[in-house]
Amino acid sequence: MTVTIVGAQLGDEGKGGIVDVYGEAADVVVRYQGGDNAGHTVVHEGETYKLSLTPSGAIRGKQGILGNGCVVNPNTLFDEIDALRERGLDPDVRVAERAHVILPYHRVLDGIEERAKSESDDEIGTTGRGIGPTYEDKAGRRGVRVGDLLAPEVLRNRLERVIPQKRAIVAEVFDIDVDDLDRPEAFDVDAMYEQARAYGERLAEEDMVVNASAFLADAREAGQNIMFEGAQGTIIDIDHGNYPFVTSSNPTAGGAAVGSGVSPGVVGSGEIVGIVKGYLTRVGSGPMPTELGGVVGDTPGYDEQGAGENEELATHIREEGGEYGTVTGRPRRVGWLDLPMLRHSARVNGFTGLAVNHIDTLAGLDEVKVGYSYTLDGEELMTMPATTEKWARCEANLRTFDGWPAFDAATVAEEGYEALPENAREYLEFLSDELDAPIFCVGVGPGRGETVVVEDVWE
Ligand code: IMP
């Protein structure tokens, strides 16, 4: 059977922890979109591992697949595999022949475009990993796929066609001399050909390249359990998110089928677990109707630290929840749970169950609020509007819940759901009713043993 894990909000919902808990019974863990823009931390036998591309199940001896919907930077992949090997692990990672390859010029272009946009305050705040430029080339039918790395002639022809175009963009559109760049070789056909061939040789030597669709069909035939590990989140999905403040792929559940080569029926007949943080965080710019306080430089129109009405509360939640970017250390914007956003997310993904994280972070507050609906132009909306411009004008209508006291996470995780404080259960049940999906598990702390599992998704 299959289990698909999807972020219901803006990313950073704690998917890694849930993949870890439910991944135990999986045989194969598949990433179906995105690339090394993700980041998750896995603690295994007392050791901490940080991965951005390798499916986290690889640490636990599962087969990891990077599906055709991914964009793969072989440098990152090899570095992560080498680092795991140095620590005594033997990761088994396969890469789809149809996946697209992030080459050095994609990363350079990502940086150049973001810098140019920042001059007019229009930057997306990308991770700078070349994700957008690589998906652009995929859609533009000029990308280099993993299979091409093993076909010297195809590869050479593609690079000879594409690289002069990239040079022209740098020179003519951005008015930059390629030779003045930190990495001018990224725009040199011979250098990129050599680099790409080296990637191909290692992938071939280690027998890592597969037809993911056929591979997964065989795995299903053999009765194996397959987990689809979504990265990022629904509200930064290129189609269903708050465009243009999005990533360039489809983290939503439909992406699991398209991005791995299994049929939608296969994904739909398994479980689709929506990962929800018990409140909301956002990195970078863009609307956030339930925001508390603000972060200078990120919250639109907010440039004075300390001016927010609920600054103290925001700071408290940020500190308790460790809401700082894993790589950059940037403080995340914090707000109450946003139900119009989650109703949209539940509709788009068809969640069969919910995993709600950070219920411990909210413990000790007198009251906990949720954005129940929005008001836009005098009308009440139950779900978020489709344009970011309208979303930015929405005002959240809040509902208030009584808070719950602090509790011992390990005890609750061991004793089960009923051991959670009553008001926390009330909050969770309200959420479950509103989204019409049962609670599958509740995260009560960062550790692996700090998850209250209500439902075994594989049964
Ligand atoms: P990109 O994916 O690097 O192109 O970045 C596009 C947008 O998605 C930016 O706002 C990023 O902050 C956001 N983003 C990308 N990956 C993640 C993630 O794993 N968690 C949260 N936000 C992300």
C-alpha cells in the first residue's frame, strides 16, 4: 500500500518527524518533487543527520527514490551519500531517469534573478539552489535529465544549445559580464559537459539510475509498502499556493502520482496524511492574515521591531517552537492556525488523516486562537481566495479556545491520545471536524518518541 505525506501549510510543518515515525514500516521512500531546497533533520540511534535531498528513509535502511518530479543536484546527492557512508551507513538511493538535473548555471541564475528582483522589493526569498531555473528549463523543453547524463551525444548537443542562451540572458537581460561572475565556468560548454559526464559516470557506476515508474510498479507487485515524502507545503505549491511566493513544483498529493510515475488511483487508494503545525509560520514575504507581531524585512509594511500588537506572544511561540530557519537561522513569522488556508489545503489534497505537530509549543498559554474565516470586501470567506492580491486584503475572524497546561511529552506519547490535556484534545477535535479528517497522530515534542500515534497508517 502507499502513504503520502503532504505539508498542509507553508512548509516547515514538521514532515520529517512524521515521515520518520510512519516510515518505519515502509520499504521504499519516494520524493516526488523539489530538490535540495528541502531540509530535514533525522535523529537515528542518538546521531543527528541533516539531509536536503536524500529521502530520509535511507538512514534507516529503506530504499530511497528521487522521482521524475524532482530536480536533482548530483553534487548535493553525492555529498550527502558520502557523508552518510563516512558515518557507517549504507544508503540505497535511486534516481529517476526522467528527473531533471540542477546544473551550476541554474544556481547562478537563481541568485542573479533574486538580486535583480530585490531592487524592486519583488524577491521571492528562494533558497538559491537553482530550483526555479531548473523547472523553467524542464517546462521550456531544454532541460538536462538524469538519463541524458549517461548519453554523451545527447548531453553535448543539449548543452551546446542551452548554454549560449544562458550566457545571453546574463549579458543582455541582467547586464552582467559572465567573466565577472564568481563561477564563470558555469556558462562554459566544455566545463559543464565534463562536470555532467562525471555525474553520469558515478551514477552509472553505482547503478543508481532507474525508470522510477517501472521500479515502483515492481515494488508494488512484490507487496512492498511505499511512502511518498512530500517536501515544502501546499501553500507554496506552484499551482495551488500563493503565487508568486511559491516554489516551482507540486508538493500537493497529485504531485505524488505525476512526480513518481504511479497512477493517481494508487495514491488515492492509500492514505494521504496532511501535516499541520498547531499554529502557523512563514519564512519570507507574502500575506499572512493570522500573523502575530511581525518580522522586520519579511512582514509586509512592518519595519519597526516591537511595534506589533502581539509581539510578545509571537516571540514566545517562536522561542518555544524553535521557529528559526534551519539553514539561515532567520526568525520565522508566527501566527495563529489559519482555517481558510487549511480548508483549501484539505480540498486540494484529499487528506485521509491529519498529523498535528507542536501541540506542546502552545501549552501554557491562557488562550489559543484560530483564524476561523476571513472578511474580504464585507463578505465572509471560509476558504482562501485564489489570488495573492485578494488574500493580502483578507482579515481573519478569530475564534478563541481555552489554553492547556504544560504536560510531559514522553508520558503522553506512551499513554496515548487520552493522556493529552482535555483542552488540547478539544482543539484537535475542532480541527478534525472542520477539515473532515481524523487525527492520525499528534506531535508533542521534537524527539522521535514524542509523537502520540492514534492510527497506524499501514493497517
Ligand atoms: P525555492 O524553492 O528555492 O525556489 O524557493 C521558493 C519559495 O519556497 C521561497 O519562499 C522559499 O522560502 C520556499 N521554500 C522552498 N523550500 C522550502 C522548505 O523546505 N520549507 C519552507 N519554505 C520553502
